[in-house]
Amino acid sequence: MSILASLVRAYDRLPDAPPFGYSMEKIGFLISLNEDGGVASVTDLRSGDGKKKQSRMMLVPQPVKRTAGIAPNFLWDKTSYVLGVTSGEGKRTADEHAAFVQRHVEALQGADDEGLRALLFFLQSWQLARFAELGWPEEMKDQNVVFALEGERRERFLHQRDAAKALWERLSAAEEKASQVCLVTGEAGIVARLHPSIKGVWGAQSSGAALVSFNLDAFASYGHGQGDNAPVSELAAAKYTTTLNRFLERDSGHRVQIGDASTVFWADASKAEAEAAESLFAAYIGANAEDEEASKTVGVQLERIRNGDALSDVEPKLAGNVNFYVLGLAPNAARLSIRFFFEGNFGALTERYQRFVREMRVEPSPRGGYPPLWRYLIELAVLGKRENVPPNLAGDWMRSILSGTNYPLTLLSTTLMRIRADGEVNALRVGILKAVLMRNYKMEVPVALNPEERNKGYLLGRLFAVYEEMQRAALGNNVNATIKDKFYASASATPRKVFSMLDSGSANHLSKLGKLSKGRQINLIRLQEEIMDLMEPGRDPYPASFSANEQALFGLGYHHQHSEFFKSRKNTDTAEPGERA
């Protein structure tokens, strides 16, 4: 099933899906009118305080698709169209207002509904100077505005009156349009020349961007312009855009941000099964559950799945034919790019998630328990900022997790680059290195410290941690910079240049350590010898350079050995007096 077709099917499961010809839009202010068209009052519909005020989401007649031209909405719009005022330069504000007035004068002429007549009188008598005369707030400018009769402004708005609904239905059906077979539904219908905009994608235009568009001659097929290139009915276009906009809303329970990709997900199943699958997938990728009780239930299920239990044992009703969809969207000028799209069985998706968990597992585990995917991505960003996450990498990584294919090789190179740049070797980054080696290169990689591992990269990573421990034990914890801060990058890439120097430098540290703790000195020397004994006999233990794979194993060996030292120190610190840890 295509992306559009699955979104159209999901429309029928929306709890409060808007009727055809209407959409949910942000409305900031209400202008109440007397029956003669005079202004009775203005009401701020926004909630919140200060600059964080949020406009009210309201069901209004479907907005027009604006590109570069001037096109007014019906019975509502922003103040540049409705009132002819804007906070900017407003080079074409007068033309926008004139177009709004003209459209409504033509549509409302002869109307016998008192509300529609009041709007007509208002538009015919409105003067731009009245905005200041009436003392309306500056923050009203550029907000979307609706109307109501003063006597019923608490009950209904002007566009909700029966006469307004009937008029909007007649206007929508007035244009003569050709009917064709819709490529999404397979049914005959009026073709949408322009598809409604998609809003809520991080980084895209606030007015919305197009998921489907044909705006250049190069895109025209056999002379078919715009929507005729790939006929999609107006009904199907309204359904898929409504569904996607709803999923992209904040706190919708269907979205999460992965790098620059605004990711939405949904299930095609019964209501109960769909909600269960969506809640569980949100837990997979780290989206927060709103309901506390539901969160506890999902937490128990998630723990079992991470431990390797089959989905059929954890949640049998989801192991059957529950189709699941994951869509990643990223901004691309006035359009949207599809970073990734998954369509498949939820059971298969869960198995791929479990594979990802196994591959990322390292000991000791990251602080705070199992991290969500976005937390791993932060480790790949300069200065640890979300906006610095490499854009294509996040989407490529998510696609490989969903599809079960190899991880992008840029994942390995980017992780190594970040380690060399800031010297931070933690469980999150090491987990990434381990996962790439396992999936892409089919290598057997230890989860925790393996004293028998003979890979030279792993051994030299352990040896580097031993030299660092010698320095720490000899000089104490107040060293401004350890050998890791100075030499890790070069030691992991070109070990021959560094390790002979570290070997001679460690002699001084061991000499000083012998005066402080003879037993500790002997233990570290013994560990150093054990690591060296695992090297191939008769071969230079320090290669001139390491490949990316060996650098990854170097980081893994360092992390395992360094963590073992930390654990030993912690046990010693917590041991009872007279007791040896």
C-alpha cells in the first residue's frame, strides 16, 4: 500500500475527523459584529501568557493553496486579507484585502442570513484607519481571524451557521472540474489540481509545505499540468493531508523527531490493536506516553521485549496481521522530502527492534537505563546539540533499523570522528561502534570485557586504558589532562607513533606508584604483561595504522578495560574497614 493510500485509510480512524471541505486551523482572534455590520467587540482566542500564547485550533472552511499569488480564504483569514493590516512592510496588503472583499461581496450578495449580511456590511464599510481608532492590540496583526454575531459569539461562529455551511458547499461544488480515476482510491472523482499543505514538519515553512506537487514544465507529463500528472481526487487529497497534519501535531501520540526527520507512525488495525501497537512503538523510539497507567503497562511490555521475549508472548494480539507504517519527513524548500518509509507487519518490526537492541548492548550499560534513539544521535552532534545532528545520517540510520539492512557506514566514521574530536568514550558511542561491526562486518564483538579476545585493536585499547590507570594511580584524580585527553586520537589511529612513548612514560608512573602501593603496582604490571602475551608472537605489537574497524575495536577495548578499573575502584571505596574489595 502506498503512503497516500495508507494515510487515507487512517483518516477513518481519526476520532474527530473534519468533514470534507473543512480543516483544523490556528485562529487567534474573533471579531463580533452587530447585525448592521458594526463592530461590537474583539476577543483574543489564544491561551497562555506573553509570547508563548497558543492560537486556538478551530474547524474552518478549507484554506486555499497559496503559492506566489493572492488568494483569500472564505469567512476567515489573516488580518492582511480581512482587515488590510499587517505588522510587516505590507507591499501587497491592499491587494490582499481587496481580493478578500471582492470574493465575499460576490459570494454574499443577495444572502438573506443575518450573519452573512452583517459580514457583507462590515466589509463594505471597513476603513483601514479604524484599526487604530478602535484600539485593537498590535499583537492581533497577522493572526487568523473569524467572525460571529455579538448575540451568539459564545455559542457559535459565523462559519458555523447553517446558511454559511450551505453557501460554502455550493461554492465548493460550483467549479466545473473533470472527473478521473483516483490513483489512491481507484474511484472516480474530481482531481485535485493542488494538494493541501502539510504543516508541522520541523524546519519547514510555517505556512505548510507540499508533499505532492508539480510546478515546473519539466515535471509535466504529455502536457498534463500540476495535479493531472498523477490524478488524486480532492476527497483523497483532503483525507491524506488531514491525517498527516493531525499526526504531525504536537502531543498527537503519533510523532517523534529523529534528526531533521519529523517521524509519524500509525497502525492499520482495529482501534484497540492500533492504539496498543502505536503505544508500544512510541516506547521503542523513546516517545513519551501521556497516560501514566498506560505508560506503566507499556513499560513492562517494553522491558520484556528488550530482554528478548517474543511479541507473541508479550502481546499476542499484536503478533498477527497488524500492519504498521512509519514515515520520516524532512524540509526541502517549499516541499517535503521523504527520508524513509516503512510498511510491514508489526511483529517483524518488533524483531528488527530487538536485533537493534542486541547489537547496541554493552556492559556496563549507559547511565539512566536503555536510551532512546535520539539520545544516541546527540552523541553524533557537534557540541551535543540536536540541530547539529547530521541530517542524512539520522534518516539513513532509522531506515536501516526499520528494514533490517546494514547501517550506513557514515555512522561508524562519524562516531570515530566525534571521539577523536572530544575524547569522550562512553557506552552510547561504544554501543554504536559495536553495532556497526556486528551488522555490517558480521564480527563477533564482546559485550563486556573479554580477557581472551586477541584482536589487536581491542588489545591495544585495553593497553591504553592500563597506561591511563597507571598515570591515575600514581598522580591521583586531580590530573588536569590524562593521556587519553592528549593521545587517544593518535593512539587509536597510528599506534606505532604513540605506544612506544607511552611504554617508556609508564615506567615513571610505575616507579612512583611502587612507593604508594606496591600491590597495585604489581597488579598493573601483571595485567600489562597478560595483554602483551595475547599479541601474535614475533610480530610488531604496534601497527603503523589502524583501519576504521580496528579503531572501533580499540574504543571498545578501552571502554571495557577502563570500566573495569572504575568498578574496582568503586568496590574498594565502598568496602568496610579491614575488608578487601
